[in-house]
Amino acid sequence: MYDVVIIGGGPAGQSAALFTSKGQLKTLLLDNEKGLTQRALIRNHYGADDVPGGELVAVGRKQAEKFGTEFNKANVTNVIKKDEGFTIETEEGDTYEGKQIILATGANSKLAETIGLNTKPSSEPYVKHVVDVDAAGRTNIEGIWAAGTAAGVSVHTIITSGDGAKVAVNLLSDLKGERYVDHDAL
Ligand SMILES: Cc1cc2nc3c(=O)[nH]c(=O)nc-3n(C[C@H](O)[C@H](O)[C@H](O)COP(=O)(O)OP(=O)(O)OC[C@H]3O[C@@H](n4cnc5c(N)ncnc54)[C@H](O)[C@@H]3O)c2cc1C
């Protein structure tokens, strides 16, 4: 069983994966590879100058993989709560087990609604409904978190990736029982 299964491999999901895997949580990221960031030219992401969206996501994946995140291509169709953790079902017919889930599925709220997560109308352009989360990123189902566009933050890569990191730090803090900090020094 994975400690964390992250659904959605855009900036929010990958950034969350970087933190959870670097924080020693066994992390799996499932993505259906239909992300639209591939079509973007990012000129407003602090520290990354005029970077194609595909390049940002490719570097993000390498960073998370370096710390042990496993990536699988899969279209997730449901997440079912068990006595311990969750079973993740996919269109491909595979299932995965995870103790914690981070939903980072972008603008499409269909999966969230199938799972039974509370959603609400979005205030962001291009996004109809988002998951109703608390300030930490927790949803109405204990053990399921949401991050990035799926959780209603502003649709910019610096913000969605930051939100993925925020949710991962909150999840790590909950599991470790104290505020988690990930700092490296020269
Ligand atoms: C053409 C274009 C130009 C843009 N330009 C800019 C810009 O200049 N600057 C800027 O800051 N932002 C820009 N953006 C917006 C930016 O791409 C998004 O804000 C950001 O990518 C959202 O990150 P996210 O991780 O929340 O969601 P996404 O990047 O949408 O990632 C969600 C991921 O989840 C996957 N997924 C969804 N459902 C499932 C499922 N059921 N199972 C498995 N995987 C699933 C999707 O395929 C996708 O890979 C642009 C977007 C577009 C489309």
C-alpha cells in the first residue's frame, strides 16, 4: 500500500509528489496525460524564465522521481474508502491502494463528484466546479485532500504548484504530529 496516491500530474500534483516523496512517504502519481499545461508558454513563473509548459512538467516529474515518486499512466475512475485507506480504480482495469489521497485533477470535477466529495461553483474562469476544501486542503472525506485548480486556486502554474506543495506539507505535518519543514542548506 502506498502512503500517498496523487491523482493528476500537472503542476499541483507533481509539486505535492516532490514534497511527499522527499518526506519519505511512499508516493504514487497517476495521470491520464491529458493535461493542457503542455500547450502553455509560461512567462510568469518565478525562477523559470519563458518556459514551455511541457518543459516545466517534464522537469517537475524528474524532480519527484529523483526522490522516489512512482508515475503510472492511468485514468482514475473512482476512489473507494476502505477500513484502512482507499482503493483507487482505473479505466485500464488496474487498482491501487493508498493510505492518503491528493486529488489534483485540474478543471474537471467529474471524478471528485463520483468519489462523493463536496464541490462548489468556481470563481475562476474556465472552471465550473471545484472541490470544497478547508484552508489546509482537506475535503469532506477524511484522508482525501485536494490541491491546485481542482481545489479552486487561481489558474496559474506558480499558484497551483505552490498549492500542491502546501497541501503536501499539511499532510506530512498531520502524519508526523508536528509542523513539517523541508529545508536543505549548502
Ligand atoms: C493554453 C494555456 C496557456 C496557459 N498559460 C499560462 C501562463 O502563461 N501562465 C500560467 O501561470 N498558467 C498558464 N496556464 C494555466 C496553467 O497551465 C494551469 O493553471 C495549471 O497547469 C494548473 O495546474 P493543476 O496541476 O492544478 O492542473 P492541470 O495542469 O490541469 O493538471 C491536472 C492533471 O490531472 C489529469 N487528470 C484529470 N483527471 C484525471 C483522472 N481522472 N485520472 C488521471 N489523471 C487525471 C490531467 O490530465 C492533468 O494532467 C495556461 C493553460 C493553458 C491551457
